[in-house]
Amino acid sequence: MLVKKRLRDLVLTASNTLNVSFFIFIWLILFYLVIRYLVLKFCLPNCSLQSLGNLLDQITNIVVTEEVGQQVEKSVECLKSASRLASQGRLFEAQREAIAAFTASEIAFHHPTNLAQLYFPDDQKYAIYIPLFLPVGIPVIFSLRNIFQGLFKKKVV
């Protein structure tokens, strides 16, 4: 908001003193665009990592591979570094770190191993495995019952 007000004031004064004010005006526009892009690149990795965390909370049996874990760690480290650099006023280095964080978070979120595990929830696994193991399991259970009854039966002589 403050940047927009300054830009508006500079536009009004740019017509009077064109030589200095025009360059300040261009510089402020570029500064505003860099800040806006930096904020966008800060928000997108946070959203991707939060969505990945929500996905892992909802799907209990999903396996997180080492590569996904490394990409998440890289994204978090790059975000911390970008935040530190932005607070020091080094915006272009912060922007580079924020882009690296965004790339790492997107790689982690869209990793093929995450997608492959989404297609088989628990209820579908039970629907597949119960018809396979139930016909084999019932005779085994009855056989074990007969074996234990025979072992614990008192022998009468």
C-alpha cells in the first residue's frame, strides 16, 4: 500500500521534474515487482509443503521415500535462507533461494511414488485380499482347532 502511494506521488511529480523523478519512478516500479514476486515465491512453497503434510496426515499407509524427504528438507532450508536474506535487504539472493525452495517443494509434492500410492486405499486392499485369503484361511483355522483339541484331549486307558 505504501509503495503504491509513493508510486502515485512520483507519477504526479514526474511531469514536473522528468530527469530525476522518472528514474526514481522506474526504480520503484522494479522494486515493487521484485517484492511482489518474492512474496509470491515465499507463499507457494509453504502451500505445497502444507498440502503435502495434509496429504500424509490423511493417508495413513503412505510411504515417504528418502528423495521426497530430502526435497522437503531442502525446501525448508531454502525458505529459511531466503527469509534471512530478505530481512538483510539482499532481495535478489532471497529471490533465488525462494525459487529453489519452490522447485524443491514442487518436486516433493509431485513425486511419482506419492501418486502411485494414492490409488489403493485400505478398503480397496481389503476388497482384493479377503476373497483371496478367506478360502485358504478357513480350512487352516479348522485344522489348527482339531490339532489343538487332539493335543489337549485326555487320554483314557
